[in-house]
Amino acid sequence: NLIDLAGSESSKTETTGLRRKEGSYINKSLLTLGT
């Protein structure tokens, strides 16, 4: 059970990091498109 918790926590962090990367990438492309 503890291992399950740790696994889901780390995958949660991974998803947030990925989403953040995607978000900054999208923001950059939007800025490029806007200029």
C-alpha cells in the first residue's frame, strides 16, 4: 500500500511537470505567433 502511494505520488509529480512544460511551450508558440 505504501509503495502504491509513493508510485501514484511520483506519477502525479511527473504529470504536473509535463503539463508545466507543455504550458510553457504553448505560451512560447503563442508569443511567437503574436509577434
